[in-house]
Amino acid sequence: ETLTDIDVAIIGAGPSGCIAASLLHQQGKRVIVIEKLHFPRFSIGESLLPCCMQWLEEANMLDAVNQAGFQFKNGAAFRYKEQYTDFDFSDKFTPGPGATFQVERADFDKLLADTAAEQGVDIRYGETVTTVDLIGKPRLTVTDANGEAYLIEAEYLLDASGFGRVLPKLLELEKPSTLANRSAIFTHIQDNIGKKEVDDRPFDRNKILISVHPQNRDIWYWLIPLSPDRCSLGVVGEPHLMGNSDLDLEVILMDMVNQEPGLKTLLADAEILRECAELKGYSANVSTLATDKFALLGNAGEFLDPVFSSGVTIAMQSASMATKCVVRQLNGEKIDWQSEYAKPLMRGVDTFRTYVEAWYDGRFQDVIFYDAPDNKIKQMVCSILAGYAWDEANPLVAESEKRLNLIVELCR
Ligand code: FAD
């Protein structure tokens, strides 16, 4: 069997795939989404950035997300030894939404997929893309839920397969990341924080808390409230810095938590709700992001690092940018995929890259923990932390490395 009469085939029903499918469907394009798993399914990546609310709105999904009862998020807090800094996303340089949510991705991704399906998108679960042929029109081989293979022929192909990285693997586009090989160990907890305080300060449940290891600034922790009594908890570092890898993951995670006195206090009564998991070597890159036959979205393209929670925002931003080009190409225009998709997308990714690299070499940590920040500069930094990394009006976006270094000098 070969399915034809399809404009765009999309691999994966995560945030990038669902936003892309919805946007294309709104433009009258015939889309099909092939998803390997059945939803709900676990995914890491629970802290959203306000910038991504724009793409939810564009896809007519904002009401559904606003009504779902997710944990409100209005900023990011950072802690290192006794130093605490927070950023309120409503006090930022770039116009646009100033708040968002922290979500269990199993629920969030299912909500997006169900909303896309209600809009009329055909999503097929339990089906896996196994081969691709780009000689003529893009053709995919799909194994269905019964183990039977069928073909899909489409005018265009979007790879939204996340860490599955279907096209980078099948087309040999994989390119190593320049970022160090780090690992993350994480779980969900019943946090039982109650009225516990650190440095006379109650825990702000409306913000992600990023804590830095007191002796090794390369190691950091996330504490992401998901509800009034539950959090996602994780630690990130180079594997050799995270203790004896023969030990149980839960033992390693709690030992790392206990090395940071603030978290040790906050989480003294925490109970683990979910088996601890580990992801290693997740930073990845590709040699080609798009051609006139396919484009890579979200994590199927480049994934940097989790420290600024930029993954879902980049995923949705890429979906919005790519679908505009796809629609124009389907309507007969010639698209230069390098200059009209890959380069503009990478402008924002490169802004995040500047800040990720400067986080790990300590420059950006010095800026964050500087105790007399200039308000205007703080608003520009806040914009980037809120996800507005494509806003060229922000001087810290336009010349991110140079301007960041100037601020670092001021702080040092
Ligand atoms: P995904 O959400 O991964 O969706 C891809 C889908 O494709 C999956 O459902 C999968 O089943 C399907 N698929 C895979 N292979 C196939 C196939 N062969 N055929 C059919 N379907 C297939 N991001 C944030 O925004 N905030 C955070 O706080 C955050 N924390 C993170 C922490 C860590 C440790 C890591 C590693 C990442 C974190 N991220 C975070 C990044 C985030 O997880 C991803 O960027 C985001 O999920 C990418 O979305 P996506 O739509 O590209 O892919």
C-alpha cells in the first residue's frame, strides 16, 4: 500500500511535530503525522519559556493549554552558595508573553496532539518510520501497529522525531556537538518543601530553580515545580564528576543533592515518585538542516543543552519558521532553505549557544550572580532567558558574544 495525496509527512508528534501539523492544516495543506509511541508517553523537557506561548497561539492551542491547569511559571531563579538571583519574565526587554507553564510532558504533549487531531490533523500512533527515499518525491516506509510495512509519498517531509533523529541517522547528517559530553540524572518527587526556607527565603514555586554545585560550578541542578506538591528534580554534569557510576541512580542523585546545602535543606523530606533515569551525550548537531525535500525541526536538528530550558521553545520556533517556507514552496515559490530557514533559525540557536558556553566557562554565571546589576542590562538578559533569542532589536542577541563579554567585564 502507498499513501499518496499528502502534502507534508511529519515524523513524530512531540511539540515540534504537532505545532507544524496544526499550522500546515490551518493553511489547507494535507498533513499526516507518524508517531512511534502511544500517548501519553514520558518526555524530559518540562520547563517552558514564555516565548513559546506565541507559537501555541499561532497554532490555536493557547486556550487548551491555559485551561489545562499546568503549574504557572513567571521566571527563573539561580542559586550559588549564599547568592540568589531571580529574573521575572514580565520585566524584560522584548515585547511578548511574560509567563508560561511547567508541565508534565506526558500530559502536555498529549494535549497538543489531541488538539491538533481535533483541528483535523491525521495522527497515527504506534507507527515507526524506518526508511526514507529522496530520489523523486520524498517517500517513507512506515511499520504500522501490526508490524506491517506501508509507504507514504508526500510533497515534503518534516522530521520532528526529537532524540529519535530519524533523518540525521538515515541520511547520515549527524555531526558531533562542540559542547562537552554531559549527563543528566532526574526524577519526579513529592517535594514536601512546605514552609522550609533557604537563606531566610521561601521557595518560589512560580520559578524554575537552578542551583550551582558549591565546589564545582560545572555541575548544576534543576528543581521544577509541576504542581503545588510535586517537582521535577535533576542534576547535570560531566559523568566523571558525578560520583561512582556503579551506584544506583537514585543514590547518585540524592548524594549530589546533599552536596548542595540549599537543596539539601529544601528537599530534606522529599520522596521519590518515579524511577530515576539518566540521559547521556544528548548534545547533537547536523550537517544540513533543510533542503527542498525535507527540514529538521526541534531536537531532530541541533540540541544544545538543558540549562536554559530552551528545547521546546526552539522546537516550536523551528516548526513555525519551517512551515511558513513549506507553505510557500507548496504554493509554487522557490525557497532557498539555507537563507530562509536554516540561517534565521540558527541566529536564535547561536544566541543560546553563546550563553550556554558562557554558563559552563563561568562568564555568564558571574553576570547572573553579580550583586549590582544594571536594570536595562538585566532586562536584556531576561529576554533571552524568556526565550526571545531571535529578537535582533535586543543588543545581546544582535552581537551576543561581544556584548556578553562587555557585561562580563563590568561584573568582574
Ligand atoms: P520530542 O518531544 O522528543 O518528540 C519526538 C517524537 O518523535 C517522540 O514522541 C518520538 O516517539 C517520535 N519518534 C521518534 N522516532 C520516531 C520514528 N522512527 N517514527 C515515528 N516517530 C518517532 N526543553 C525545555 O524546553 N525545557 C526543559 O526544561 C528541558 N529540559 C531538558 C532536560 C534534559 C536533561 C534534556 C536532555 C532535554 C531537556 N529539554 C528541555 C529539551 C526537550 O526535551 C526537547 O528539546 C523537546 O522535547 C524537543 O521536542 P521535539 O518536538 O523536537 O521532540
